[in-house]
Amino acid sequence: LNFKEQGWFLVHHKHSDEEQKERLMDFVKRHGEVGLKTFLSLEFGEEMGEKILDLGEKINGSEVDRIFARYSQIVSLADQVEQELRDRFENIEANEQNIKDIARHVLKKANCLLENFSSSIEHKEEIDEEQVLSALDDYNSELIFSLGVLRSFKDKIEMEDLEGVSFEKKTAGVYARDKEATKAVQAGKKGNGRADATEGVLADEISQMFSIYRKNWQQYPEKFQNILLEGYGNRLLKNDKSTRIYQYKKDDKLMAFLRIDDIAPGRKYFGSFNALDSVKGGRVGEALLSKALAEEGKDSDIEAVCAPQEDVLAWYINKHGFIGKGIDMDYHGTGQPMIEIERSRERGENHYDSYEKQTVIEEYERKFSGNQYKDEDKEIILKFSVDKNKRNSPDDDTERMNQAIADLSNKKGLAITRSMIDVKGRKKDIYLCFESLSGN
């Protein structure tokens, strides 16, 4: 035990009468270190000491030890989060109290689970120990992910980046098993916002996700929007672990989220990455995506789709290891073209990987100006001027870009390995780098 863990135990011991001290020592003999670690709960109120003793006395020894062991793991993770914050912040002294507050917040949710469990015992309600263990396991997994997100920051961070921030990971089954959440899903799929009858944390979370999702895609045709929202809602209603939802929250408000689906052994689908305008392109949202892809991509290739003219395509390709494989010109019968991208766990080094924007522009002007290339070329850079206010007009190259992707990727098998954007007022030039990968 570290000093903090010993300290809370000794505080409780000091303020106990002889009978309580005897109970306490008996508790130590029966539950050892994992039992003692639960006394960190005293940091949230000394009345938890009595509840911990009740748990140790009223539940079957092996069952409660399993619960204490899970809690002990969470305590250790909270310590690691605190240490990681100390390693990451620029000014430790100025942020000392904030660091401690974040670490305490990490333990608070697990503490609530124990408190609810204790309350059920006190009111002689039917208790499902496996459900408590499952909830603690889920939170343990969530904390491991949060710690990974913190470690994914490559540079020092400021307190404002993480103040009030939490990262969460849930399976779709969490929503599918909640009656009010399923109502919110059905309302979201229909575009009705939040159903009048829905209430609760999960239902509110669902409503926030659908609201952000629809706002981000509102400039696209309604049929296409409905296909996206219908697909997302259907995955949320799967009562299993085949879909994981990753979330970034600030002060309990949803800021960004994404999903990963299992689609076959060694193959996953990434989609539904949406964020509030205020955090788009920010470091925290990028850290969430980076960690989720790294975790899910350890043993799997990951596929996704992306609208060709969206800036996020360059982000996926240049920063997160995806390549463009082809284009679906009529996504699910909506008439909307979508680029098919893939992140391979065995991705090799490609010709254009090291190219920065200026290098791409210069090579385009030197070798491919006017989008001229030879049929036998295996490495090609093309440029397209996109004006979202004049889409499908002679001043906009969106359709020509989509057709070029179909010609070079779908027909010739060239992959898009680099994408650069050069913004010019309301217009932007999109540079796509195509190349033949080894084996093609």
C-alpha cells in the first residue's frame, strides 16, 4: 500500500470505537490488501468506511474479494492517471490542485458503484454480484483507454485542454439494454430529436450524439443523412459488444464521438466520427481518435468511408495511416459519392509518405500540371479546385475529382497515399497523390 492508502485506513481506525476497531482488524485479516485499497473511498466521505465493512461482512467472501480486487485495479489506474498528468503539464505547481481534482474524479464513479451496491444490501434488495463486477470491469477498461489517450499527447499540455474532460468507451449493448436509451435512438433515427418520454444519462447521451451527427451532415441531401443516422442507430441497438463507442466529454457535455464495428475476424469498420464545431481540429479530439484507432487496429485492418471533398480525408490519410482504395459513386443508393479508405495493420512505407504540402505542390507543377499524366505512370499527383458554394458548377472540380478517383483507384488499382489542402479564400485546392502499392 502507498502512504495515501495507509493514511485513509489509519484515519478510520483512529476515529473508531473498540467494537469498530475489532471489526476493522477482522476485515483486514479476511480481505487483505485488496480490501484495504477500498478505503481510498474514505476520501469521498468517512461514512463509506462503514459501508465497506458491511460489504466485507454480508457478501460471500470470494465474491466480495473479487469486487475489492476490481476496485483495487481502478485505484492503481487513478494513481497512474495522476502521475501521467504530472508528466504532461507544463506548470505542475500552478496546477497541483487541478491534478488532484482530476485524479479524485477518476475514483468517484467507481466509488458510486460501491455505494450503490452497499445501499442495495442495506435495503435488502436482490443483489447481482456479477452485474457489479461487470460495471467495474467496464470502468476499468474505460480508465485504461483514458490513460492511453493521455499518453498519446506528443507534447506538454495545458490545464485548459483537460479541465473537466473525460474519455469514455462503451459497447452498444449498454444502450440496447436501457429502455429510455432505445427510445432516444428511435427518435434520433427519425430526426425527431429527443423523444418526450426519454430520460436518464444514457438517453441524453444518445440525443446529444444524434444532434451533433445531424448538424455535421446537414449540408448533404436528406436521403443521405437518413442513411447515415439509420445505420448508426441500428448499430447502437445491437445488444452485444460488436460495436464500441468512444467519447470525449467536457463537464459531462459530449464534445466528440466515434464508433468501431467488428465486421469479420481481423477486420473492423470505423465510422460516425463527429464533433462539435468548437473542438474540430483540436488536440483532444485528435488524441481520442488516435488512441481508438491504435487500440482497435492492433489485430485488425480498419475500413471506413469519407466524403471526397471533406478536409477530414486528408487528416485520416496523412495523420492516421489510412489510404484511399476507391470510390463508391452511389453510396447505399443515395447518389452521394464516398471514398473507401483502409488502415492496414501491416502498412508498409509508401512513396509519398514523407511529402509535405509544398513538396506535393512543386512536384505537381513540375510533372503533372493541368492534371496531365501518362497511362503507364505509377505515381501521380492531381489537383482539384473545390468551391462548396458552387458545387457542380464549372468553377468546381468535385465531380471531376470523383471521376479521377474512379479511373485511377477503382480501375487501375492506384491508392491515394497523401492528400494536401491549399486554402484560397472560400475555395480550396485539393492535391491527391496516387501510387501503385507493392503487389499491385
